[in-house]
Amino acid sequence: IFVAPVIERGARARKVFLPQGDWIKFFDDKIYGGGKAYELDAPLGVPVAFYRKGGKYESIFSKISL
């Protein structure tokens, strides 16, 4: 799991640099390639969090929803 909390008051986006590999964003299932930086929307109540594609627990994580 890769989680990037919003740490600035009032921020509505978060910049992250994902480690190598493919990552699936929780709650929208979009796939992001690792080794790159992204600026992602981070509205209150929707954390910027990912799980590794092909990881051991992918089938469990894919069932999580808001």
C-alpha cells in the first residue's frame, strides 16, 4: 500500500512520486505507472492511496470502496 496524506491545510491536491511498478488507485481503479510523479485531486474524505498491481492482496484491495 502507498498512501500520501494531505498535510497542508486547505489543499485539494497532492503530488506523489510512485515507486517502480504499476499501481492501482483506491476508489477509482485507475492504473498509474511507477517511477513517475503525479499531481492528484485529493478532496476531503478521498485519500490518495494505491495498491500494487499484481500484488499478493490485489483481490482483497480491489473490493474496497467508499
